[in-house]
Amino acid sequence: MARKTLNKKNLVELGADVLAELLLEAVKGDAARQRRVRMVLSADQSPQEAAADVRKRFASIRRSGSFISWKTQKKFAKELTDLVTLIEMRIGSDSPDLAFELLWDLLHLAPGIHERTDDSNGLIGDVMVDAMEAIARISPRITKDPIELAEMIFEALRDNGYGEFDHVVPALAEPLGRSGLERLKALAEEMCAAPLTEAQLEIYDFVSDPERQKELARDRRDHTAKMILQDVADLQGDVDAWLSRYTAEQLTYHTIAPEAAVRLLEAGRAEEALQVVENALDRETHDSAWFDPPELDEAHFACLEALGREEDLRRALWARFERCLCPDALRRLLKRLPDFDDVEAEDRAREVVLSFTPIEAGLAFCLSWPDMALAAQLVLSRYEEIDGGTYEILTPAAEALSSAHPLAAVLIWRSLIEFALERARSSRYGHAARHFDACAAADAAISDYQGHAEHRVFIQDLQNAHARKAAFWGRVAVS
């Protein structure tokens, strides 16, 4: 029986001839698989022969105008991913410059492919990301002239409508070197200073106001130039040039401030980094008190630590825990406290968890910490607040509680069951039936329901309220 198992060992024992016949039979009538086998065969012979086959496939994709339906998109994306792997591993191992040219050509196929398919699921975009990451991995072995490479990158970024060339500058930082980065910087600065071209204006020819048309075209052009300049500044360690891309207001955004702070810290400018973070935190406090910005908080902690402001750091860690029950912040705080103070702080933290709203956040903390005794206390004291729709938290919580705290587990399962039946969520009846069986199994381990309905009473109440939910009752056994 073991010899019939489809695994590598058993297949190898069949021998090359048998495997070749099976492979030919498997790829018969499947053009995509046939292409893949041919490319593997040619790659095994020489990088140049493999490259010739890859280029033929690229040419075929470039010529095609047919729409790629969602049914065929996955297979097409898989083929492109296989091409990226083949180029990097089989061609790039011996001929990195040739592999780079092929990956570059693949990225240039992106606009035509996007125009022929709906990539709302991001499959094609992911392939282009994979191609750029492959370029980054082979870039240390690329021998292209830095100035020529800079000009290639600049032209690609000028027409980067689908973002396929995003991150190309850091990906090719090593072969660009100092001279290539300086050339790229000069090209971007020249573009900002040059008059708008007709081609740049034509993109917004639907705008009737000429001044507005120029403004939009200029913003688009300058955005590209500033992105290039920022990447160059990053690679040259010029933090001020990186910061200059943003206005003072933009540096208060939670999406930008953490990156700015990290760069300032790396440059040994911790006070400035802290000011950036504090400005951003002040903005978040006023604009969206409910919002949780973990990256901004992390930057805040790093700034305080760099400045040796231990007490402020402890307060910041506690504030993050108190605001969103962040277990990592609490762990870090406890490690920074002297003996006995950490015990007192952990007791205070438990009180925060027991009163935190919503209760599901408290349960999530207890799972992560972990502290299932605290979770049981939370459930027993605030059962009525449980939202049975939050099954992604409640299900693992009940399972974790079931052995040592069966009553708490049963109360959670009941909330899940009642939610499914009260909302007539028939798609969840199967889950509800399993929870029902779990309640029945746990009943024997519960000697005191502490004021909650015993299992037989719960069943009766459920039958009275939902007698007509036959789709549910047909899945459970009621004695």
C-alpha cells in the first residue's frame, strides 16, 4: 500500500522512462504545462536557450489582446510566477545580467496584462512584486553600467501607471552605486525644473480649466520625481532630503511619522525624532481617539529609550496597554520594573482587563498573555455583554477554557449558539450544533452553574424560543 503513495521516493523508483511517459501523458492538451516543461528542458541546457523560450512567451503575451477571465487568471498568474522562478534560479545563477533583462521585460508587460484582466484580487500585482524582489536578489551580481541603469530606471518610473516599478531604486541600489544614484537624482531634479510636456498635459485633457490641467499634470510629475529623490536620499543616508518630500502637516500622519522618526534616530537625532512622533501622537489624539497606531507607538518607545527617559518610557508602555490591551507593551513594561513593582503592575493590569470594553478585547488579551483564570473571571462577571458574532475570538477562548473552566466555556458556547439562532444564520448552524454538543459534554464537569441556567433548562429555553429552526435541531441530539 505504501508503494502506491504519491511521493517523491516512490516516483523516483519508477525510473526515468516510466516518468517521462507519465509526464508526456499529463501535459497532453495542456499548453501551459507543455511550455513549462519545454522551458525547464531548455534551461537545463543553457541560459541562452532558456532565455530564447522566455522571450517567445513574452512576445506571445504582448501580442495577445484577449481578455483574461477570472477563471483563467489564477493559472496565468501561476505561469508568470513560474517564469520568475525559472529566470532567477536557472538563468540568473549563471547569467545574472541576462536574468535581469528578462525580469525587466516582464515588468514592462504589466500594463498590457492589467488592461486585459480585472486584478481586484491582486494576483498579477503580486507577480510583479515577486519579479522586483527577484531583481533585488540578483542585483549584487549585475554588471550593467550605473549611468545607463539609472536612465533605464528613470524612464520606467516616468510611466509607472500600475506601480510595477515601485521599489526599483532600492532593489538596484548596489549596481547603481554612487554614480548611478547621483545620475538618478539629477534626472529627477531636471524633470521638476522642466516645463510640462504635451504628453504630460494630455493625461488630463478631460479637464476644461487649463490652469487646473497644468496643476494636476505638475502634481503627477513632481510626485514621481520626489519619490525618486526620496529613495536616493534614503540610500545616501540624507535624512533631510528624505524629510523634505513632506510638508510639516504630512509629517504628523501616522503613516509617515514612524518612518521619519526611524531615519532621524539612525542619524543620531533622537530629540528631533521624538518631536515628530509627539506631533503625530497629538494629531491622532485629537482626530481619532479610537485609532490604534502601533507603528507610531513603537517609534515613540524607541525615541524615549534612545534618550534614556526611562520613566516616560514606562508611562508610554502602560498607556498603550491601557488603551488597547497590548500584551507586548505590558510584557516590556514588566521587564523594566524592579522586583515586587512588576507584581503590583500585573495586578493593576488584571483590573484593567476585567473592566475593558468590549469584553471580547479582554478575552483576546487573556488568550495572548495567556491567563485563562482571568478569562474565566471576565466571562462569569460580564456574560451578558458577550457578542456571539465574534466567533473568531470566542471559539478559541471557549476551547482554551473548556478543561479547567468548563462553566466559562459553556457560557461562551451558549452565546455563539444563541447568536446563530436569533439571527437565523443558517450557515453557522453546523458550528452551533458542535457548540451544543460541547455544552452537553461539559455539563457533567459542572457541579454549580452559579446562577446560570443548567443545561437541561438551557435546552428547554432554546426549544421554546427557536422550535421552528429545524435545520439546527436536525443536527443535534436532545435526550
